[in-house]
Amino acid sequence: MTWLVFAWSIVASAADDEGIPVTVRVLDAATELPLPTAVVRHPQEQDRHRVNTETGTWTGSVLYMPDGSELFFAKGMPLEFEVSAPGYVNQSVTYVVRRRRNEVSVRLEKMAIDMSQEDPDDITIQFGRDKPID
Amino acid sequence: MNRIGGLVALGACLWSTDALAGDWSSFSAAFPLLPCQDGWMGCVVYDQHVDPELRRDAAGRAIPADARIGWFDLTATAAFSPFAGLSSYDGDSVAAAEAPEPDPAATPPTEPDGGTDGGPDDRHDAVASVEDDRAEQASIAADNAAANAEAARMARQAAQREAEEAAAKRKEADAAAVKQRQQEELARKAALDAQKRAAAADQAQKAQLDREAAAAAAKASEMEQARQQADAAAEAQRKAEDAARVKAEAEEKRRQDAERQKLAAEEAAKVAAAAKEQKAAEERARLEALKAAEVAAQAKSAEEARLKAEKAAAASNTTTTVVTPAVQDAAIATAAMADTGDCADLVKLEPFASLGKLEPATTACLETRLANAPKMTDKKKISGILMADAWAKGDKDTWETLIKRHLDEIDQSDPDLCYKYALHLSRQGPGRASGVIRWANVALENRMVWIGDTYTSRVYSLYKVRAAASQSLWMQAEDEHKAAPTDETRQKVEQYRNMTKVNAREWYEYAKSSGKDATTAQQLCMSAAGTADYCEAG
């Protein structure tokens, strides 16, 4: 029993040193299905973190900044994420880290590019003239 | 005799007393007035008090206080100090007042009985008294002389003692000075020795430090050499890895080039096959046209023959006419085709083409004329008529073929054609997205043909359709990567995402500058870039 407590304390202290894990789950707002092509990114970080293609989730406990510093997730720390996916509207979320069970669900709206106003039938091709017809 | 003995004994006692006791001045040597080495009467040397009283040596024997070494055992006493010099006395010296010597001549002689009468007795008495006075005076004088002699002797002794003491003190002072000089000399020598030893020690230390520095430098150079060797080894390793990587990349590139060439060859073969087929179809159409022309000529000659026959019959009043239904149909058809088979006047064909009323013979004629036209302007006009006819008929496949041929082989300067073609392709699905982007770019290159609202709306539409096509390519690449992730698919995803990002940003910037709706453009740009900073920069 003693060694169990000792091992747990070591793991807990190590976890404190490595940051608290935070899970971001990206879903389709219409279907509530996970988006396998979504990407999670911190505004100050260069890397784009792809979500799991099966679950649509990304879990992280530390971010690596462009200057080489590390940002460990700690309790009470506000985190800002930019979630994007091809064909969906980008979304920024802010989340305050808790001690455990840090799971954030982000729902993305589908992006519709309206091409109805562009109709090739509306374009009339003029016949070329050497001399204009009066 | 008894009287003489008594006098002798008294004299001896007096002499012995004088010899043994005398006065305290005889013991001045045993009780020095200033026993201390610094010339003081009393002092404390270590924890011993020094004063004019007699002192005791180690064995308890009495010795004078100023004795520097013991008389019997020659051991040093408290007064033995070769370094102490005489202390300076800063008080006023007071000379002892001497008591005036009584003048013996001024002392009147004392009369024994008190008065004289001048008789013979008186003279005898006078003589006796004079003789007594003289004897007394002589005695007094003798006493005085003896006293004076004694005083003088005492003074001489005192002076001698003082001189001896002064000499002794001088001697002691000289000895002390000599000793001090010796001590100073010893100290100087010791200092010199110490200095020499210090110098020697410094040199030794310096030599030690030099040795240590040399050893450290040697070690540092060894470490530097080892580091350089390690760096060289790492550099060689890195170069080998780079060479291997370059080789692998070159190999991969060769493989990809071979793959691309293979695909290009297959594509070229397909295109050649399609061109060949098209050529065959055109040839068939030409042959049919020739055949139709031949049939028309035959029908014409048959008609002329019929008319001749009718005329002849009319002349001979006969009403026999031989007309077969097939010939009649062919005649009608030929007449009709004769009206439409002439493609010389393009202007007359334009309204028919706009309505999609061109006959196949005319189309074939136009194709023949297009193939044989020497001028590009003629080709352009003929191709325009054909395209208009195909579009009006709703034959999008034929129209697509015609416009592709027109843009690839004849002319690309008409932005309307490019725009129309890009819009047409954008409705064909993601598979035609590359063509959409290509012809949208060509149309944008020639957008200066448009003016006013036409310019604004069409340029906005071109940016939009191009960005949408990029997004469709990106989404397609993402799906391919999701299904089978590889480095190639990942690179393709990044390539199309960057393309979408760039095109979306251009669309967004033009929408803002032209006053058009920029919401969707901004959303697309942020979706591709992942952040708003890229879209809003600049």
C-alpha cells in the first residue's frame, strides 16, 4: 500500500511538471459527428495540431512557442484555441484549465460559398467583327 | 693602661661601627635608588615588582634590585632587559638646597666662667685659657677638618660611585645599544632571509602556477583537439546523412518524374486517341457532306432532266412524269441543305447560330473551313459561330470541346469566354477545379477589357470561383490524406491549403476594396490560414 501511494505521488508530481492535459473535440454543428480533418491551433504557436480522424479529438498538455519556450497547461490558466476545418467556418474558443477532466467540444458551422449568382448563361459571347455593324 | 685599652676599645668599636655600619650611604649599592632599566625607581616587569628593596634570587638569596643577573647563579633577573632604554623624565629637576656651612671664625669662643680681671693669675689663667682656647680651636678645627675630610671622602666616594654607576649605565646603555643593533641586524637579516624565502616561495609558486597553467593549457588543447575531432566526425556524419538524404530525394524525384512522365504519356496517348477520333469523326462528316453534295448534284441533274422531260412532254402534250419518292425526298433535302450547306457568309449564319439552328452540314462546312482557314481571325470567327450554336442547342459537351479548342489553339484574349468556361467548369465538381483556377487566372489577366460594374462584378466572381475551386481541391486532398495518410498526401494537403489561403485572401482584399460582401471571403481565408492575423495583415 505504501509503495502504491509513493508511486501515485511520483506520478502526480511528474504530471504537475508536464502540464495538465486538455482535450479538444471538434464536431460538425449540424450532424454532431466528429470532423476528422479539423485542426487545433494556439494563436502564438506555429504548429497546427490535427485531430484524431476517428474521434475528432486532440489532447495536449504543453505548447511549444516559436521562441523555444514551453507553455505547460496549469490549473486556472486561460487557453485560447483556433479551430478550423476545410469547408467549415473558423472558430476561436477560450478555455480555463481545471485540475482534471478538461474536455472542450467545439462545433463548427459549414461554410457555404454561394455560386448561384454566377451563371454562365448570363454571359453572352459577342461575335467578332472586322467592321462594326451600324 | 686601662685607660688606654679603653680608648683603644672605644676607638675600635667606633671604627668597627664606622666600618660595619657607618651610615646608610655605605649600603647605597645594595639599595639602588633607580633600579629599573628605564631609569625609574619602581616598575613592573612581567608580574614582578621592581623597587630599591633587596630582591631574592631563585635560591632565596638577597641581591640588589638593580642586579641584572644573579650574583651566585648568573641567572637573569627581572631587571635584565636588553631592549629597554632609559625613559625620558619630563619633570623639572630640583637641586637640593645645601645647608650653609657654619663659619668657624665667626663663632665667638665661649667663655668658661664669664669675665677676666687682668692679674698674674689672670694672665696665667689667660694664658691657660688662651692655650685652652687654642687647643679647643685646634680640636675644633681638627674636628672640622676631619669632618670636612670625611665629607670630602664621602663626596668623592659618592662621586666615584656615581661615576661608576654612570659608567656602568653608559656601559649598559652601550651594551644595550650594541645588543639592540645586533638585534636589529638580526631582525634585518631575518627580514632579508624572510624576503628571500618569500621570493623563493613566490618563484616556486609561480613556477608551480606556470606548470599548472601549462598543464591546463595542454589539457585544454587536448580537449579542443578532441572536440574538433568530434565536430569533424559529426560533420562527416552529417554530410554522409545529407548525401544519403539527397540521394534518396533524388531517387524519389526520379521516381516521381518517371511517374509523371508515365501519366503524361498516358494522358498524351489519350489526347492523341481523342484527337484521332475527332479527326475521324470530322473526316466522316466531311465525307458525308461530300456525299450529300454529290447526291444533291445528282438530284439537281435529275430535276433538270425531269424538267426537260416535262418540257418535252408539254411540247408533245404528254403528261407523263417519272418521279420516284426517294429522288423527291432527296431533292427536297438537297434543296434544304443547299440553303444551309453554304458557310461562306458567316454574318448570315450568326442568327442561326445564336438560335442553335445550324444544320450539321453547315457545321461540317464550318469545321472544314476552320481547318483550312489561313488567318487566325477567320478561325476565331468560325469557332465563335460553332460555339454559339452548340451552347444554344444545349449541347454542353460539344460546346466544352469547342471552347477548349478555341482557348488552347486559337485565342485566349477574350475574358468573357474564359470566365464563361471557368463558371461552366466550376459546376462540374472538384475534378474540374484545376481548370477553373487556370481559366479564372487567364480571365483575370485580361480583365481590363471590362469596365464599370461589369468589371467589378466579374472580377469579384472570378476571385470567388477561384477561391472556391481551391477549397474543393483542398477538401479533396484532405479526404485522400484521411483515407491513406502518406507524406505525399500531406504535402498535397499543405499545397492546396496554401493555395486556398492565398486565393481567399485575394478575394477578401478585393471584396473589401470594391465594397462587395467580404464575409464569406474572410471566413474562407481564416479557415485556410487557421488564424485571422494572416487575412488581416497588410
